[in-house]
Amino acid sequence: MARQTGPVCRLCRREGMKLFLKGERCLSPKCAIEKRAFPPGLHGRRSQFRQSQSDYATQLREKQRARRIYGVFERQFRRYYDMALNMRGQTGANLLTLLERRLDNIVYRLGYADSRAQARQLINHGHVERNGRRLDIASALVDEGDVIGVAERSRNNGYFGTLREVLEHRSVPSWLSLNAAEMQGTVLSLPTREEIQVPLQEQLIVEFYSR
């Protein structure tokens, strides 16, 4: 599991876009991008005026952006790439599908958490079940037909008690379904590239690892 111990708003500023790493705060005026829309560091203001980047720099930034969105370390990200490379179809699309299939991402997409980091915390604390059995591995890959829900013993605690009402008004991606009353979601199908709404150019990542 990737653990970011520093201020995550710096990551958004470095990538020049909102990565939605802090949930609702990213939608408020307190968002760092709204206040300081330039890279962090001593030369951050100066670097934003650079007109051109090398192909390598562009590919590297796209890879780093994907890693930070999904919260994975380099070694784990490279393993996902190798898996995608050995699958049928386009490597870039396969890579994004694998990342979307992570349990922490599913918990986030279903609305149980405001960010993927919070989703990992809920999973690690044993609040999430897959097909009726507790699963505390945030990087576990879900399959079509899996049911991801909140553990029964956790549904009445303070956080999930309040969340139940919020879930009734929350939409989920088309490849997922949500039963807000039972606090359970089902993976209807594996997501296609068209159904994955992330601002990434996955071909640049493929080019980076293909050097």
C-alpha cells in the first residue's frame, strides 16, 4: 500500500491539476490549486513559464500523475504495467482497468470514502467485505460479479451511520451498481477505457516504459 506522509496538496500543484486526494476539500476554495496554481518549491513560479518539455519529461509526468491519482508506489505500478502488457488488447487501457479494479478504488467509486487514501484506511481497519468476507488488502483486484459492502458490524457506527443517507443521493460509474440501503455495491462488469473518467493519456505511460 502506498503511504503519503507529506502534504498531498503539493502533489496536485506539482502535476498542475486537481488529483482529488483530499476529498471535498478539493472542491472548496481552500484547494491549493485555487490558491497557488504553480509547482511547489523554490523555483516553482519560474518553472510554470517554461514553454517546452522533452518527450521524456512529458511521459514521466504522465506516469507520475497516474501513480499519484491511484496512490501506488513505483514497483507496484510497474507490476501493473507488466500485467497489462501480457493481456489482450491495448496496454494502456488494460493498465487503467487494472488500477480501477483495485479494492480501494472500488470503495472510493462506490462513495464509501471521499478519497482513495480514506478508502485504504477503511479497508485496513476491517470495515469492508468482498462477497460477505472481510478483506483488508487495499490492492486486491476485484472481478466481475463481486459484491463489495460495508461489514455488518460497522454499519451502525458514527461514520457509516451518517454515510447511509449520503449514499442515497450519490451516483456511481456505469460498471458498478449501489444498494445504498444495504450499503453494498456490485461490480457489473470490468470497466472499459470509455467508462474510466480519469484525465490521463495512457499512451504516454506506455511510451515511457517502452523506451
